[in-house]
Amino acid sequence: MTALGIDLGGTKIQAVVLDGDTVVGTARARTPTADGDAVVAELARCAAEALREAGRDLAGIVGVGVGTPGAIDPATGVVSSASNVAGFEQSYPLRERLSAALGGLQATVTNDVTAAVLGEHRHGAGRPYDDLIGVFVGTGVGGGLVLGGELRTGRGSAGEIGHAVVQDRGRPCPCGRLGCLEAYAGRRALERTARELMEQGEHTSLFDVMRVKGRDRATSSVFKTALGDGDPVVTRLIGEATWALGVAIASAQNLLDVDAVIIGGGLADKLGPSFVEAVAGELAPRLFGPPPAVLPSALGDLSGAIGAAASVGG
């Protein structure tokens, strides 16, 4: 089976052509900021580029899967509440429009982190395991569950570990609550906290690094550089992030007793194995039973697109 998979993010689009277990074509593009129709046009263009690299055409493709931020209506493929994708803030008929843009190709729409977890389970670090937790640390913190070899979606929010509370009445989270894991480990929240500390008089090179790199925000590579330079604020914040991840994952593990925890996402991938090892170190003393395998993502940036392709046909 050959399928297209597309990972739609607030800043980038990643497309793959997946033939069985093998990625035979890839393409990447910037996410448009005009409106939803512009986003779909770029999704289709990126898909076509991946097909060209693979030497394939739409006639040999069984379907396209797309992983997207936001809330998804599974019956209609309408996406809403995706504040970081233009046109998807209210409601946008992604499945219908993408299918039309690709000549009527069957389209499947799923949550971006759920797609990444599926990708790792079927094609990455999670392949040996029937029960696992996926934790993806990037702009925010997302997660997903595989139980008994199947994705567990619940009523739509199963696996949302980013909103597990790690500190009662703690830092404000972008979701509007206090003390969520995402408020301590998501890159957007880390940048906000670093700015607050700088305004309080603490010195950090984070924003100097950001300017040197020509970025308008503290990206994962900016955090990596500042951490490598020994910046005290960034060192402390990343330490707090690994603590918060250890607390949240330990609670989930004590409840579910899964075989493995897969840690990926832009920030985790950029900081590398030492970050995953630090999370495992925070996790271990908080466990009631035997520890799970704690593994970095094997697919990196491609996990979401590969999982989206794997979601075609169920």
C-alpha cells in the first residue's frame, strides 16, 4: 500500500510518500499565513512535490492522511480551534477541501500528535511494544496512548499529558489553567518564562542567540545553543522541564503500567538523547512498579507525516 502523509504545523508542512514501511519521497514547505484555502493549496503542492521525488502519481496512491493541530470532527473532517494555523481558528472543512485539491483522493484527518504516536508505534521506536505512551515536546506538549496495540482516543482527549497538572496553582498554561505540564516544558511557555525572568533582572543570552540566528522567537535550536553555552536561566528552565515531564509521565505510568515511553517533538529531538535521559532520571524515583523503556523518537521530524500516512485506511 502506498499512501501520502502530511504533517501540518503552525510554521511548517512536511509531506511523505510511504510505500509499505519505506519512505520513498519527502517534501517540506512553510505554512501559509493568509487563510485556510491558501494552507490547503500549499498542502497539495507539497504533496505533489513528494510524489515527484518518489516517481509516483496520484493514480497509485490509496489515500492521503493529514495530521493537524486543533479539534477534529471525525465524521466530517472539519477542523476548529487551531489557533496557530490560518483559517483553522473557527471551523474549516479540511478533509473536503484537501480531497478536492488532490483530484478526489480519499483524505483522512487526524490530530497531529496522535499521528506522530501512530507513526512511532508502527514504523519507529514503538514497534516492539503493544502498550506505550508517546510524549511530544515542542511548541506545546502533546501525547498519545497505544493500548493493546491500538490507539486509544477516548472521547477525543485521551493521552493529553501536556495538561496533566504537575504543580497545583502553578505557572499559567496557554490552555488557561494553572500548573499544567505544558506550562513548564512547552517551548512557548519556556520562552515566556525566560522573558519574565529577564525583566526581573536575571541575565540570559537566549534572546541574543535568537537575534543572531535571525529568528523572531526562541526556537528549539535557539534553546539548544543557549543551553550548550551554559546559560544559567536556560539551564534552570530545561531542568524544570525534565522535572515536570518526569512527574507527569510517572503519574501516567503508575496508572497504566505500559511497556515504553517514546519522547519526541521539536524541542526533545533538538536537545537529543541527553534530554531524554534526564527525563528518565526524573521518572525513575517516582515509579511504583518496574520502569518502562524510555526511548527517543526514531522518526524525528517525519513521525507525524509517517503516522498520517499510516492512518489511511485505519
